Amino acid sequence: MTDLFRCEVVPLPEHQVSFRVDGREVTRWHFGPQSPRPFFFPMRGPRSGASLTRMGHPGAPDHDHHRSVWFAHQKLLGIDFWSDNTAARIRQQQWLAYADGDQAAAMAVRLGWYDGHDPQPLIEQELIAFLRPLGDGEYTLELQSTFTPVAEEIEFQQTNLGFLAVRMAKTISAHFGGGHPTGSSGKTGESELFGQPAAWMDYSGPVPVDSDGARHVVTEGITYFDHPDNVSFPSKWHVRGDGWMSASVCRDGSVVTTKRQPLLLRYLLHAHNGTVDLARAADMAADWAQQPRSRVIRATGPHTRFEIERI
């Protein structure tokens, strides 16, 4: 008999993968060749079902590289993997594992960072994503990335821009909507948070919902947790009133990653109801700090396949 699990990872046509809880999609992974880099979209609100993130900047047409939730970096050996107007691309090379379950669904993929000239990538990124449902429709998306250079070592140079970026929906932004960012210090607003260290950053605000022929508004948001194992923890944040937040790993200096010691970055996104609860976020940060890492292992059997396990 086929196992029926609450949490599912469902491959779809056109280079997409759907993450579902109780048959309801909460986010989707896009890795098609038409985009310069893969991304997650939408990130659905727990109650609204509307996307808490958006594609592109609501007021800047030259910011189409803002794709909901994505990985990028502005300066890798001087090459821009952030903008769309360069030859550099991030491509999915291979999916390694999909795993369904009652407590979580998981996906592991291998990405290549290509400079647009050499057919070999400069970096291989192993991405492991875990989706876990909480109560009241809330969920977390855990993202673990291991960056291994093809050469013996490679340098991610100093910049505000990289690695994990989140572009919030227009209505949630402070400038274009009615929301605001809040840091782990409890301070709010771009002027108090930009360039300051924080264990986590939240962006919450109004989300319009159409129901029974009428429109009403709920409050929802995303809390973005750094991890103590990350090289820049607590990271200084690139956070804007226009609805943007990113932990700036290389804000204060370059980071060198080697084959012997690949760069490991771990982040957690919590899609929640209401505005951020400071005490709850602090408890989640403490729990997140204790969570073990994951790894992809080759499973035994007649066919080549991989599994994801905690270590």
C-alpha cells in the first residue's frame, strides 16, 4: 500500500517542485533555464493563502532580479551573480532527493554557479530544504547550503548583497504598504536596522484577502533566522523599507571557501500569523540554534539514489 503523508514534495512540469501540507501548496521551487537563478515563489500566508513574497521590486523596474526567495552574491572573484544583466548564472545541475513525511517534507538539489564563459562551474552549491508545518497554517522553511569550489579555494568578496534574499509582498513593505521590519533587538524600521547585527529579522504587515465576495485584511509575515554556525553570525542586515531583507554575510569583509572546508550557511524562514511575537521568535531562535545539520547520503540498492539524514 502506498504511504500517504501529510507533507509532500511534488515534482511538476516546467522545472518546478511544489511543497504541500495537507494537499495545500505553501511554496514552490522554480529552477527553469529561463531565469538567471532558481527561487522559491510563492511563500503563502498561513491563513490568507496569498503570497507573502513577490517577484520584482514594486517601484524599481531595474530590479527584476528580486525573485521572492533566492540565493545570489554580487562579487564572486569580481563576477556579479546578483544582477540579471550579466552572463553569470546559477543552474540546477541535479536533484538528489525528495522526501515526504508526516512531520516534514524535504528536497536536496545540487546547483552550479557558472560565470557564463567556462562550461565548468566555479562553485557547486548543495541545497537541502525542509518544510515543516506548525499550527494554524504556519510553517517553517529550513535552508542549508554548502558551497564547494571547483578550484582549491575561491573568494566571495566584500558586499552587502548575498547570500539569501527575501523580497516581501508590496502591502507588507513599509514604504509601499502598511508593514514594517523588526529585528531581534526589538527595534523597528530601516533606519534602526540597516547595517546592524541581529540574530533574526522579521517583516510583517497587512495582506488583503478576498472571501465571500468581500475583501478584508489580515496581518501576516516572515521571520528570517540566522544561525550561530554561520560565519557572519549575528549577521549585519541589508533591510529596507521597500520590503527587502537579507543577512549580509560579506558586509564587513570577504569570505574564502575551500574544498577542504566548504562554506556552510543555514537559515530558517517562519511564515506566521499576526505581527512578530518577540518572545516566541527568541524561543524559536534558541531552538533553531540547537537543530542538527543535514546531509545527503547515497542509499544502498540496485539503483542510484540519495537520502537526506540529520547528523
